[in-house]
Amino acid sequence: MCTVCGCGQATVDGKAAGEHGHSHSHDHDHGHDHVHDHDHPHDHDHVHDAGHAHAHDHGVVHEHAHAHAHGDVVHSHDHAHGHDHGHAHDHDHDHVHSHDHDHDHDHVVRGEDHLHYGAGIAGVHVQGLSQDRIVKIERDILSKNDRLARDNRRTLAEKGIFALNFVSSPGSGKTTLLCKAISDLKARFAIAVIEGDQQTSNDADRIRATGVPAIQVNTGKGCHLDASMVGRAIGDLDLSDDSLLFIENVGNLVCPAAFDLGEAHKVAVLSVTEGEDKPLKYPDMFAAADLMLLNKSDLLPHLDFDVEACVAAARTVNPRLEVLTVSARSGEGLDAFYGWVEKRAALAAKAARSA
């Protein structure tokens, strides 16, 4: 899981640390979770409110998730450092020191021509970390993210804003689909977009060309948006009451599944060019989604793609998943998608007015 991979820095519209040229205040939200796993009398378990998870056990692993707000510039850091302190202790004592070290175990299921590194309780393998340690780090980081996501959701709900988080692999057609949807819906709704990519503002530029505001969030080495990034982008957008907020996540069928951004729904976009078995290969993403858009249906006559098998695979992972077959080129299925959006946006607006 991405919570322990050491994702990098994020910038908003190309602005990174040091590119200010003006005075600014710092709003740092740090949290430390120190676990010293030694069999000594000094057993500590410190928990502070922030996005750090530190594990010290002679081989020390630090997991940091920093969010710094410098004026209108957003930086998000998520670092993972591994330190191996090879200490040699020469004690002349009349007793025995017992150290409980966190030894690395593969937790790999071995079969003929098959190595499964996701079989442990953490569902992922990280060299140098035990399964229990990974689970603890993930819980610490995700609990911080979930709290920020709840704040985002509350902010959006108070204004009746309906937010969708579009997730997919790169090249599924998310941006083209969003540009088409914006062009068709902007006469009925005020719309704004948050664009997530590792680098460039190419997609945000395409969105802005439709006439709606867009904030580009570049995640650097990071492979997904998180609630902190989205919260700051929401603050930079002048969102109207009862509007639509489309969030286009970083192209990745794995990591964005775990991170709640405060959206009303995750929408998984799957292109027919990707193969009908993708929901089985990447089940977490489709399990987290409420709607799957089977995109680029105009290419079906030219492909060996089984739509029924794909839908069956998706519903094996997530029986409640709604599926719509769409094409931004031909327009197939778009009216059904717009109806899906309009119905839920109306409920969000009604809830805000009655609150």
C-alpha cells in the first residue's frame, strides 16, 4: 500500500517550496507516533497528533507525512527513511539483555511459478518492516487522512457541493470524458475541477479551456491525491453553492483506492482497451468505487473485449457497483451518466438547504 512507499512532494500549479518571494506564515501539522520496541525498562509509546509514524527498533524506519501551508502555496511531503544503526554493545553485566528486534520476514506465499507478497495481514510487503509494523503505520497515516477528509466533506456539504473523485489508470480517457461532461453540463451547474498528476499542468490547461476553473495539484513522486492536498485546493477555488466539483486523481489503479478525499463518490473509469479482467487484477479500486464508467465504447467494434465478462468481474469484486458504458467521442451513455450526476447533486443541494 502507498502509505509506506515514501511518496514525494506535491505542488499546486507548479509552485514549490522556496518560490514565494513574499512573507508568509507557516501552518505545520505534525504528528509523531514513536514506538520503541526494545525489551528494556524504557518502553515508550508516544502518540502525537500529526502525520508521522516513527518506528525505532535498532533498524529505524521513519514514515513522515507533512503538510505545510505557506500562504497560497501547498506543499505535501510524505517521506520514508530507513536507518540501520549497527550498534555493538559490550556490556560486562551479570545479567542478560534481551532485545526484541523487528526482524524482516518475507510473508510471501510460494507456489509453483508464483510469489504472492500480499498474503500477509498488511496485504503488502515492505523490506525491513514486519507486517504488524506496516499495519500500524498505515493506520496512523490513514486515520489522519480520514480526519481531513471528514473536514472536506463537511465543508462541501454545508454549501451543497457535489464532489466526485475520478480514479483510473493512465490513459483511460478521464480528462477527455471530463471535458465533454463539463461542456454539456456547465449551462446547468457551476463546475470546478481539481486535477492531480505527478508533473505538468497539461490536464488542468485542457479543463480551463472549457471555461471552468481548475487547480492543478502536482504530486511529484506521489502516486495519489490525499485529503490535505484536496482541502487546500478547495480553499483556493471559489466554489459556488450547489455546484459540482470534479476531482481527477493521479492515474493509478492501486494507491488512490485507500485515500478518502471527502468526495461523495469514487467513480472508476475503465477503458475498453485495458482488458476485461482489470477489476479482478486491481480489486481494491473497484471495491472502493460506487460507479464504473466503461469508457471508449466507440472502440468496441475494433477490439476483442467482452463487456459482459468485464461487468461480471467488477461485480464479483463489488456487487453494489453501478456500471455505465460511455464514450466521449460518440456520446453513448453520457445522458445516463449526466442523469446519475444530476439526481445526486440535487440531493446534496437539498440537504444543504435543510440543514
